Amino acid sequence: MNKIRKVIAYGSYFEDFLKSQPIKIQDKIFKVIEIIETYERIPNQYLRSIIGAKGLYEARVKLSTNIWRVFCFFDEGRLVILLNGFQKKTQKTPRKEIELAVNLMNEYFEEKRKGN
């Protein structure tokens, strides 16, 4: 399949999260990333914007009754930067997880602005 967008991880947050998950979950996360890379229009079940956090999205991973979220954002329309992830245990996404992702996104753009 042709890649429409490039997906990279910012810092080691995503990698640390990924390594802490069982292999079955890692495989499922990679499947969702592949969908994000290759589908022109990504279905809502895999990627959804976070209300109240401009520019922030969550990649949505589900395996049986368990749910995981990986925060990400777009840069220059095509690049998807993966941030922190977590296993979702409640209906609402925890505020502290969103705040961490927003801080990481801002840090990324600040570093980019400075040319790092």
C-alpha cells in the first residue's frame, strides 16, 4: 500500500508506551498506524479529534473490550506525530493525559520554531 502520510514519534513517549504493552496490543497499534499512513480519509473509529484541544487527535485502538489511546497531531498536513498513549478505563479521556499531550505538542512546535 502507498503511504499518504508519514507517521513519526516525538521524543520517547510513544515508544515507552508501546514497549510496555503486550505483543498483541503492539500489533494492533501498528495496524491502526498503518491505516493512518495509508487511508486518504481515516475512519472515526481509528482517529478522532479531541474536543477542546485544538489540533490534537487520538488514535483509537480496541482489542476485545479493552481500549487504548495514542495522542497525535498533524504537521504540515501530512506528518502525524505520535505522543503519549494510555489504556482507557473510563468513558472520558483523563484530563491529565490530554494536558500532557497538549504540552508535548506545544514543545514540538516550539523546538521546530527554534530550528532544533
